[in-house]
Amino acid sequence: MARKPTAKESFVMFNVTYEDGTMTSNRRVAEAILGGLEGDAPALAIIEEQDRQIQEQSGRSRGAIKAIVRAPVRKSA
């Protein structure tokens, strides 16, 4: 029996800079929550939640987020 095609969720990648100067690259945020009047502002809350989950699992805390910037889109060859 054939399967129904599923919609593939798309993501936007962000580079995150923390107060202590460290940086993480390519943090994924669902594209569906971005846009509208807030622009990329909802991404900050999502990334902060990801940091909390990482902290719970690893036991290491991240500093406060200083800035988030969309990562450049890589073109596939």
C-alpha cells in the first residue's frame, strides 16, 4: 500500500553569539513560526528553549544570548 506524501518541514538556520563571546552555528528554527510583524524575534525564544534543554541534558549552562543572525544559505552543487 502506498504511503501518503508528507509535507517536509523547512527550517531557518541561525548563528548565535553569547555574552561571553562564544558562538554556535546553524541553530535550527522552524520557518513556520518566523515572519509576520515580529520578523525573526520568535527565533530568540525558541533558541533559548533549546539552550535550556541542552543545559538539562549536559549539565553545562550557556551564557545569555547577545545576538542571533540568520546563517547564510548554502547553495547545493
